[in-house]
Amino acid sequence: MMNVIPSKYAVILNDELIKNGLHTELEYWDGYKHIDIAILKAKMYIELDGIHHFTDPKQIQADFKRNHFSDGDDFDTFHIPNIIIEHHCEAVAKAITELVLQRKENK
């Protein structure tokens, strides 16, 4: 497994989630792939996606396979375009924090 440097947008969102009191892991290795941000107790993976995830057919196909791998371990993957983090990071972090708290309550 190689050392992966998190993207600028993953770091920005991760910092905001930590400010909201969440325990996160940047570049979490799930045994198959690196996840940009993992919130393990909520069984949630967060992927920050650049434009190529929406315009490159090969990347779209690779993302289908990556997401399918997570189905077996009951983790949900939430994809967020980088541009959303650039303009709405606090609102996104707040929504994710509320969801994580709901998931913890339902366990």
C-alpha cells in the first residue's frame, strides 16, 4: 500500500468535519482502495470528485466498480464534487454531521 496524499478538498472538508466534532480518517484504506474520508462509526465513505469523475467514461466505469466493492461491508459512499466543497463546505459538513449523529443514535 502506497502513501497517498489527500486532495486539497478532502483536507478542507475533513477539517470542517473535525471542527464539528466528528472522528474521521483521511485516505482510509479499506483493503481494496483509498477512501478520501471515512467515518467508520457511521459506516460512511466520502469521496471528493474532480471534473474527470463526471466527464471521463473510463473514470465513471472505475467509480462504479469502486462503489460496488463497498456494498459488501455495508458502507455508504457519498460523492461530492470539489466545486461544492469550494463554495458550500460548511453547509455540507453540517449536513454530514447531522446524518452521522442520526446513524449513531439508530445503532
